[in-house]
Amino acid sequence: MDSAERPRLRADLEFAAAEAEAEGPLLLVHDPQAIAVEVAQFGLGALPILERLDGSRTLEDLRLELLNAGAGIVPLDDLRSFVDTLDRCCLLDGGRYEAEIRDRAAFATAPVRPAAHAGAAYPEDPSEASRFLDGMLALAPPPPGAPLLRLVAPHIDLRLGAEVYAHAHQRLRASGRPDVVVVIGVRHAYGKRRFTACRKDFETPLGTVRHDARLMDALEERLGDLTEEQLVHREEHSVEFQALWLAHLWPEDPPAIVPLLAGSFHDLIEARRSPATDPGIESFVKALRDAIAADGRRVLLLASVDLAHVGPMYEGPEGLDEAGERRLEEYDKGILGHVEAGDAEAFFAAIAQDGNARNVCGVSPIYVALRLGEGRGDLLRYGQGRIHPESGSVVSFAALAFAR
């Protein structure tokens, strides 16, 4: 931020003091619009700065005023860095906040969801994207064709999970093109709704994947509007990655999708209470099961999930060495045994037993997928990726296929 600018804190923000065991007194910032892109908390030492950000002072004015008020010498570069952070978090009027408001309005009215991660998570150029995915598919042998009703696939970084992605999508291709794919991803962003749909087609470098209005209509006839918070789909990769794969596997005519995101079941995990006791979850499971049964087309359910997230990046005390990776695999294989058995309740109970200490992010989509079919599944591949090698932080993931 330029030193001559006069930063102004948003007037609608709410502040509250809190005591943290490790950090001491904190100042918590609540954004009633839920626009702030990061959860904001500051030490109480930031209060003299925050209360002066009313749009009447330049950074140099602010620095001198703090000095005269006995707050000490605050280097201009430090002050500028702090104010830039506020702007990046959408806590200041103008700047990033106004850009975010415009972006949200544009997304709300657009018929197509742009490919948010093209050019970063995978190539933006169509030819390069096709070669990239073909190279991944080559890591798994094509299986014989067999029925497929439900599929669990990763949403980890495509390069880290390449071999597991390959086994999942080779199996999908061998089963033949479905008419519709209900993709249930993980909602990583904040949201109030447990399940959120997106009534937009998904853009990919390999063409646009249509959303299936017919099945979505049938679902909303039973549940009401599921798109109230569809903004959470804007940056979410767990559906986007699967749309890219569908466009690659059937480039002439990708199957339509029902894009769904599932929020956390953490409240139920803490209470050790089965999701089957939650009326909202039960209504969703029944409505989706009934809508699919009444549809008449070949509908595939695809849960786009990862498993454990462990290490310092995920608030773990320490990273994993090779022995730790083996212990994690042993734990994951125990959890996946319940998934293979098609036992949703045993899967959830195993996760809840230790309060989901390993941060399995795919609990809600996996639970729903298990409730929507019957019979055993097959573990196609398991994998781990060092998401941050320096800290030893690891994410695990798997591919499973269910014929029924």
C-alpha cells in the first residue's frame, strides 16, 4: 500500500477480545458478510493501529501518531505490511474487498463456472492438459470392463496422487460412459449449509462439462433450494478435478454432472453421534437416493475425497518419518476396510472413535456414498503424498469402486 493512501477499516466488522492459552490475549475479528478470506485474529498490540484506520490518516500520519501516543516506533515498512495484510484479507474498504464483491456478483450471474485451477494444478493449454492426464492414466493398467455404480477418487494435487487417480479413472473408463455423474466433493470453504449444489456448467481446458438440470430439479423438488451458498464452489477443486477427468475420458460428449459439496460432520464426530440421527443428512440421503432411482438413466456417484491430513501443516505436533507413514497406512487400511465392506456406520464410528485425530477430510462424501448403494467395494489403490516435505506433513488418499 502506498504511504500516501488513507486506509479505512470496514465499518461492519465486529471485534471481541479472547484469551488463548498459548498466545495470551487476542483480538478476534468477525466478518458478518463472511467475505474475509482468512480467519483474522491479532494480538492486542494491534488495537492502537486498528482503531485509527478510519480513512483520515496516511501511513506516515499513523506512524507519527502512534509514536506520540507512546506506542513506540513502528517502522513504516512494518506498518505497510500489516495494512497490506488487512487489505488481502478483505478487512479494509476498497481494494481487495471491493474486487471480491464484484467477483462474487459476476459469479452469481454467470452460467459457467470458470476453471479456477487451470494453469496451476494442471495445464491450461488443451493439448498439454490431455498429455498430462494421459501420462497419469499410463500409470495404471486398463482393467476389464465391469459395472460401476459408485466410485471413490482423490482430490489431492494431481501430481502427488497420479497413480491413485490413474487406477480410479481407468476403472471409470472401463465401465463405460455414464449418463450422469453425481460428484460429491468436500467443501473446504466456510459455509452454513451441510450440502450445497452448483447450477452452473463447469469450464475445463478440454471443453465444458454441463450440469444436469433434470436430476438437480428432482433433488431440489425434494429438498428445496440447494444453491443458496453456491459461491463455495467458485474456488473449490474437489469437483473441478473430476469435471476435468470426465472431459478427458469422453472428449466428444462428457457426461453431465450434478456438482455437490458436502460440509464437515465434525459436530457429529465430537458428539459421537451417527449421521443417521441427523434429520438434515437423512433427508438428503433419501432425496438423492429417490431422485436417482426415479431418473431412469445410468447415474454414477463419485465421491471426490482425500483421507488423513497429518503433520505441522495440519496442526499436528510433528511430521511423519517412514515409520510414521507405515503407521498411518495401517490406520487408513483399517478405516478403508469398513468402506470396502460398504458399512457407513462402522466407517463413521471408526473416525469418531478418536475425534478424527488424523483429519480425514472425506468423511461426509464417503458416508453419503456408502449409504447410496449396497454390497462390497474393491480398494483399487492407496497412496500417500508429502504435501510439505520439509515439515513431514502428509496427506493420504485412495480409490475404491463399487458395482452396486
